[in-house]
Amino acid sequence: DNKIILIDTGNLSDYVDMGEYIVAPYLWSHHVSRIDALFISHTDRDHLGGAYHLLEQFPAGVVYVPPGFSDNEEGKAFLVACEASNSPVQMLASGNVIEVGQSSITVLHPSRDGTEYLDDNDRSLVFVLESGGIRTLFTGDIETKAESMIFEDAQLDVDVIKVPHHGSRTSSSDIFLDAINAK
């Protein structure tokens, strides 16, 4: 339905800007001139780094971030960049449901309260995107602590999962894998 949803944007380092060299050229090649909804799962630069360049090139209808996003310098700096690009920012927490065109996003984690006890990875936005009849679970960089908070007593049927924390050994616990019925 011609709505552009972008979830995280790749790394920004002294050597590479994924927003400038990968994401922006891809968007331009597909004639995209605006991002309707930009979701930044958490403040690690390998997730939000490319967004700085993208905000300069593409107006964002809204930027979504988790609670506690501005608790560190990287989060604060990114929010300044959002303001400079006139991109409104909205905090999402568990229970929020966002509609973008005919797609829906249901936020599972984190809650509005208690994030001060979680590290940045475990504060990651976790949500299910349902679009075109496909349910995809996005997990940011959650580790076993957040996995158990979300899925300890819950079952979730999804078609696709973006595995937590790049598939690291600190995530994808048995509790998590048992709770997810991914195709």
C-alpha cells in the first residue's frame, strides 16, 4: 500500500555509514522519497547509526523509539538529529499497536516502567509486524533476561523471526525458542 516502514538502519563507524552507502541507495533505486515510519530498536550504533544520514535525505513521518532511549549520550544525540530534521519522535511500549497503511505493529517489549533495570540490549523494541498476512517478529538485541520477561508464560505464532542479538550466544534461549512457533 505504498507505505515505507524502516526498522533499524545499520552501523555508523569511522569506516562505514550503512545509511549512506547501503540503505539510501537502495531506497533511491526503488524510487522512495519518504519514510513513513522509522523504528529504532535501541541506541547501539549498529542499529541506529545509518539513520543520521537517512534523516538528512528522507523526511520521516514518525520515528519510534523504546522507553529509556534518551538515557545515554547516543540516544540523546539521535533525538537531536530527529529534531533537526523535523522528524517527530514517539515512544512505544508493550501494548501499543501502530497502524501504518494496512500493516499493523504490536509492541511486546519493553514496558513503560522498569527499564532503568535493563541494559540497552534488553530495552530493545520487540514487536510483531503483520503485513500481507505475514507475521514477522522483530527482536532488536534482546538477551535472555528480556526473552524470559516477554515469553516465559506466552506463546507466539509468527511466520518469520529476526533472531535476537544477531544470533549471539547471549540470546535465543530455550524459553524463547519454545515460545516461538516460527515457520
